[in-house]
Amino acid sequence: MATGTTPSAETDSPDHPPASGGVRDAPGRAAISARHLRVDRWWLAPGATALGLFAFVVYSTWRAFSNSDYYAAPYVSPFYSPCLADNCETMKGGPNWELFGSWWGLSPALIILIFPLGFRLTCYYYRKAYYRGFWASPPACAVAEPHRKYTGEKRFPLILQNIHRYFFYAALLVAVVLSYDTLLGFRNAEYEWGHMGLGTVVFLVNIVLIWLYTISCHSCRHIIGGRLRHFSKHPVRYRMWGFVGKLNERHMSLAWASLVSVAVADFYVYLLATGAFDDPRFF
Amino acid sequence: MSTSNEVTGADSAPDDPGAEEPAAGSSARAANESASEAATGAPSGTTAVPDQATAPDTPPRDVSDGRPETSYDAHFRVWRGDPEGGRLEDFTVEVNEGEVVLDIIHRLQATQAGDLAVRWNCKAGKCGSCSAEINGRPRLLCMTRMSTFERADVVTVTPLRAFPVVRDLVTDVSYNYTKAREIPSFVPPAELAPGEYRMQQEDVERSQEFRKCIECFLCQDTCHVVRDHEENKQSFAGPRFLMRQAELDMHPLDAAEEQGLDRKTSAQEEHGLGYCNITKCCTEVCPEGIRITDNALIPMKERVADRKYDPLVWLGNKIRRRS
């Protein structure tokens, strides 16, 4: 029966294992052998996403492990801030907090990058991006995925995506430190206040995008007010929830913009530190 | 004191819209199916043979033989068959300005394939009956304009590929009704009688977005959890009904929790919210523009995290209850 409401015996009976198969071979479905019939360039979005993320991973891995050229007064690379090990370069008035002492021999970036990396890895937008782009689960809407089984985020390790909110809290702290670094950018190379250069602008743009991306997060939206049932009893949180909701609509754009800006800010410091050019000063 | 508008009366009655909707949809679709069956003269599985004059090899052409210049002949490929098998058949069919794909399917029924089965009703994007896949994308036949295609395009129309086919473009969507029945309905607050419900607009507007759902089941069809894995149908309710869970969990007057029904836990453990990997295909295909993933599924996942995966929230709730 086409639209009947009587469940089929096979579906509900414990004696019958659930039917298996996918869009091409599940019993009873239209016999169409193609895994999809889309004629548009559906592969473009996941392909571009995978390429963009892969490029960032390569770049950030190189920079995080290089352990050099991350400070050019007054700028410190966002990959190395805050610097929590003893082997950091001395940054006058900068984010040198040697919590890890002298035993840490690797790049200090590896300590702090865990937090923004975890924040982005568990981010609801990036999950969509890499599930589609790298894992093809699915590669695009109505395009069959290649995997025989699927359990989603029910089991380890993907069940750990549920700790996104804790990375959000950590990302807030990192954003505060990066804001401090941006403030330090209003000094000159001699650490005198009241100056500004092109690097200051690069850092300002970066920190604005970092903050927008961070507070447009779905977990932030939930914490701010999404978990409430009666907005009318919490008018301030309701307004904040509305504001975060508007930002949240642009979460994908902000994710990409902040990813690019943080790489640009780091590369700018790298160029200054390697002497490729001098920071143009405005005043 | 709040200055917000109050929502009162019928909207807040302790009815069970979740239980009513499928039944209503069911009867509407049953009527349409009957209409389709009435239109079909041939036995199940009969396929139409394209007229020689409109053979599939004939390229689409501009028409100037007395028809307006805005008319042309389009190349359609339509899946014909039943659960035993079927194939895509080619048709060349007239298209006129302003028409939608459903118009063309009707023209095929009228001129070349009288036994072509298709389910439809309102032709206005509000009944959710004419769901199908057009060039591989889940869409409503009545809301897909022919002007979105080039004249030379081949337009392929198939039934929904996540559900068992009945015949031609008609599928058996009863999986969705089964899932609808599994969602516990609205639980009225014990201390209020019907007619005494009062809700503030800001408290209900989140849920109102979800009430726009026309139950076309395009989201259910495109969701890879069941589309690509038939075995998951037992344990996964699908985006439409997880959205229903979210709607009820956000409802300002739902008293399920007070009566021992934890919608958050049941969404995760009984209705398969954990299967969702938020790839947003449900949102992409929704003809009503409901932001299913961002406004229903992710908030529900966060509420589940509150309940099951966040020790701080758990601790906070314990302390608050003690005080």
C-alpha cells in the first residue's frame, strides 16, 4: 500500500534482520544502477573544501613544527601565542608564560595549537566540510557514499564531537590572548606605544574574524540562550541569542575567513622575521 | 512585565499535532494515489513506448509551427517500473513558457504515457505530494520551473530513491508514518485546562519555523543515513522527525519531562540523533526553507550533550536541585 500506515511485518519483526543495502540495491527501491543522477558539478564544493583544508593543514603543520621565525617585534605569530614553554623567544611584554618549564623540547606551538585545532575539528561547520570533502559521507547530497556501513557520531571516536563546547571555552581564552597580541601591535620595534604599521592592520582584521567565528559557534548559541525553554523570562539572553543566531547564519563564511586570516597573520610575521621585508609603518 | 503578544486559544490546545499530521498527509496522498491509479489503464509494470515521431534521438528543437516561440520540445527521461524492475524511458515532449516539471509529467500522461503513475495534489508546493528526484536532486515536481533548465538539457525524473517504489514515480513513504508514530506527542501541563494555555511569542517562534514543514519527505529521502544504509531505517527517525523532537523539546508548555519522558535522551538513544553527521543535505532540499540542521538538529545535539556528555551541566543541575 502506497501510503498505508501499517508497518510492514518485516520491518518490525525481531525474527527478521533489517534489510541492508543502499540507494542502488536496497530491496524494493527503484532499480537504478547509477550511484547518482546529478548533472551539475556536485564535486566542485567538496573538492574545493578538501583542497582548502589540506592546504591549511600542510601550511600550519610546517609552521607549527618549524619552531622559528614566529616573532618580529612587536608581532607574535598567532600559532605561537600564548607561548607556554621555556624555549620560547623572549617577547617583551608579550605572551611568554612558561607554564611548561624547560622540559618541553618541541615547538611551543604544539602546546597551544591543540585548542584552536580541537575547536575547529569539532566545529559543526568543519564537521560537515570534512565529512563531505575527505570522508565522502556523503560527498554531496543525493550522491551515494562509498561506505558499506555507517554509524555516524554514535560511537568512539566520533562521539567525542560532543565535547565541542569545551574547546569553545578554550578558544575563548585563546581569543583573549590574541586580542592582547593585537594590542601589542600598537607598539613599534622598540616597544614604544602609540604606533601602527601594516602588521597592526593584519592583526586587527585577524582578531575581529577570530572573535566573530568564535562567538558565532553553535555551542555558543546554545550556551547563550539556546538551552532555554522560556525566552520571555530571560530577555537579555534572548537578545544575545538572537544576535549570535544572526552571526551563526554566517558561520561557514566566518570559519573560512578566520582560517585564512590566521594563516596570513602568521605568514606576515614569518616574512618580517626572515627579513623578507620591513613592516610599513603608518605612524 | 512583558509587553509581548500572547498566543492563546486553539494553538495551545492539548491536541497531538504530531499524531494528526501523518494521518492527514496519508489521506491526502491516498486520494492522489487513487487519482493516479484511476489514470492508469495498464497493468502494473506496463511501460510506455515513445511515439516514433518523438523518438529519443530527435534533438530538442525550437518550434515555429504555429506555436509560440517560447514553446519548445524537451528531452525527458522518466523512470518507469515497479518493485520488480524498471528503466529510464526517453520522451520528447512540448514545453511552454511558465510551466513546471509536473506540467510536463501531466502532458506525458495525456499524450504519450497514459499509464504513467505520479502522485500530486495541490500543485502549489504546500501538500508535499509530488516529491521526486529531478536530475538526481530531490525536489517537488510542482515547484521546479522548466525555465531553470536549458532547452538542450535532458531532464531526468525518477521516484524518491530512499523509499520502496510502488510504480513509476510513486513511492511507499510509510516508513515516515511509522517514525511519526514513534515520537511521543505533546504532553499537556497537568495544572492547566484547555483554553488556559498562555505562551509568549518569543517562546514559540522557534517552533513555528518547524511547523512550516509540509511533510514532503525530501529531507528523509536525501539523508544518507537511510538513503545509503537501509539497515539504519529501524533505528533512525530521520531529520523530519528529529526536528519534531526538537520542536516539542523547545515547546514552552510541553510537560513531558515532568512526567518522566526525557526527549533529549530518547532523541539520542531511541530515535538515532547520533547518526546525524550534520552534512546539511536535509536543509539544502527543504522546499520550505526550514534551517533543519542549524535550528533543530544541532540545538538538539547540544541539548543531548547537556544531558549526556557534559559533566559540568550535570553537576550544576544536581546542585540546583539540592538547593
